[in-house]
Amino acid sequence: MKKRKGFYSWVTALLLISIIVSGCGNASDGKTGTASPGTGGGEEDKKVEILLGYYSSDSSDAKMKELIEQFEEKHPNITVKTQSAPYGQFYQKLDTQIAAGQAPDVWLSDGVYVMKYAQRGAAKDLTDWIAKDLKADEYYGLDFNKDADGRYWGVPQGIQVGVLFYNKDLFDKAGVAYPTNEWTWEDLKASAAKLTVDAGGKTAEDTGFDAASVNQFGLTFFSITEGWFSVMKSYGGGALDEKAENSIINSPENKQAFEWMVDGMQRGIITDPVDLKSFQSNTAVFPSGSAAMRIGIYARVQAANEAGLNYDVTLLPKGPDGKRVSPVIANSWVINQKSSDEKAQAAWEWIKYWATEDDVQKQWTELGEAVPVKKSVAESEVFLKAGEQPANRQAFLDSLEFAQTLDNNAVWEEWVGKFNEHAERAFLGDATVDQALSEADAAVQAVLDDFYKK
């Protein structure tokens, strides 16, 4: 386990904050439990209490509590207390709790944060338990939480993988054929030009088209997950090396990918950062019917369905050499490294319950928030026929074959923020592609060095 100087600074700062943290009970103090679930020895009558943390919405919070009740019925010696909050509040408080040694015994981690907890010493190494209790072939996404040394730090709770959403009504109106699995990014741009319409009704292919007054975009995307990551990767580029400790941003492949993106934005075919500001949120463009296509993860299905769109999904396009990459986030259960052995064992029982029980997976799938991790459920009608739209849900499963995580590491938020700053300068014409990539490379490497090379 690497422990860096940056980590100690991080801990010191957050310890100062921790004194004002509103207290949820510290389930890691070792005072409430005396048994070790799963270790035998006739300890069934002894009780263990664990604290489970998760981010939630109203609908998911109700289902989570229902599943916890079912878990407690099956494991009468384990009591589960919960800590939940909306996404941003949950992770802000969690970081403070980790620094203070008061984090939940098990929590739901955004997939991009698992390596942050692992490399900062907050997450428990689950490699041996996964090898002992889970059959890897039965699940999607176990390897998304594996580090460069082959160790596992979480078990997926649900998976988000990127596909291409397209509005069938807008395609039909323009007389444009629907996307196919054989599309390249150039094919997408050619069709997107026909689907981009300005305030005067002209398309991006027409003489006199006004790129400054677009009413309908051919493609909308933003940021890393649903934007530049899959384009860069499919052009043969990327952000970080295999160990996620060095920048590889300033490359000829990334330059080619960025030239494709910048050209689309300058022509008004693809939304740029300023275009997005005129919508309620960055994700609202496609559901509002203002874009014919979007790069989107599975969670975007809910908004498209609520908007009543006539749409479907397909695989993301290929790069110039036939390479195709989908971004993937495996939101995962993580166990607190500082929890006592008996609490960690009880937390593992919860994770096994979630991952191995078909009924649990089915109940969660019905919420429509994520692709199930257990293949027996994901490949069944429970997921594939969960609703009329999108009809091609199989595209989400097929995309997992060429999915890649978002170069996750201990400083993911920091380096992505720096990259976005410089990418936006290129997207808005405030810097050339060469300048933006060169400066992004230096800025991202400085963030990485500050953590990994001190």
C-alpha cells in the first residue's frame, strides 16, 4: 500500500474539520459487536452492528431500506444502521469521517473514487474474500476495481456504461438513417450535420447556416464520462498511463481526436461549453429534444423515458483504426480498512447478499438506475425487457466488452478538473489544440507528481 506525503496533509486538514462533524454513530469503535459472522464457533446468538453508508434519492432510499430489512431477517445476528444523503453531501461528509476515523463500516462508492480510498489507505483489500466467495464469471465488472498489482478494492453495486442515444423522431424528420454498430466518429459527424438545425431552419450542410444560433444540435456531450474520454481512447489516445501515475495527454492521437471535437463545435454540430449554459443542466439537452444524439450512461434512460422521447441506443462509434471504447463506472461497495474484524466480516456478508442473490439484484434492477452486476439478471428479461425504451438494452451489455474505466486514481477529481480547464479553452477557440494539450499535460502531471512522487 502506498502512503504518500500528500495523504498525510489531506488527513491533517480534515482532522481539523472533523470536530464539527455532526455525528452519526461510529460503528467502527468495536463496542457493539462481539461475534464474527461466517467464522463459525457457535456465535450465532451474538450480535454485530454495522454502519452502512450510501448516497440516494427518495426512490432508491426506500428500496435500500427494504433490502436491508430483508438482509437482517436472513442474518439475525447483524444489525445494520444507515447513513445516507444526496450525492454531494454524502461524499463531503465521508471524506471528513475517513480523516477522523469515523467512516461507515461499508459504503457505496462512486466507481471513480474506489482507487482514491484504496490508495489513501481507507478501503480494505478484498482480494482474498472475492476469490473465496465470488465466482468471477458470474459477474460484470469485478475487474473494474482491480489495481495495477491485481488487488481488488470493491465489489460492484451497479454499472454505468456509455452508449450512443439517438432520437428516432428527429432522424425520421430529417430522413437520416439510424446509427449502426459500424459507425465511425466521422460517420456520426456526417449524419449529425444533417440533424443540426439553426434558427432559420437551415442544417449545417446548407449554405448560410448560422452556427451561432443553433436550435437543434446533432450531438451533445460534456466532460469526461459522457464526452471526450471515449473519443480520445478510440482514436488511440488517452489521459493517463497504465498505472495512472503519468500523463499521456500530449500525443498525436489525442490531437487527432481533439481536432475532430473542435471542428464539430466550431461548425455548431456538437454542443460546446457555452451552448450547455443555456440549458437547465448539461444533461438536459437530449431529453429536451434539442439534440439528435448524445453519449450517455445507463442512468440517462430514466430522463429520456420521463421526457417521453421516441429513442433507442446503440454502440458508440469506432475510431479511425476500428478501435471502440466505452466509458464505464462500476459504483461499488467498499469496506472500511479500520473496521474491526467482526464488523468487516459482517459488512462482507452484506456485500455477498447484494452480489449473489438474484432476488436482490432483480429488486434493484426494477429501479432502473444501473446495469445489474450479476449476469444471470442482466442477461434476463428483468433487465433486457425492463421497459419499451430503449429497445436495444443489449447494447449496454455488449459495450462492456470494450469498456474502460476513467483512469481512476487517488487524485481523479483533481487531474480531471485540470484537464477540463484546458480542454474547454480548445473547445471555445481560446487556445489551439496543440496549446491546450501541451498545457493540460503539464498541469495534470503536476497534480500526479504532487501525490505519487513526494
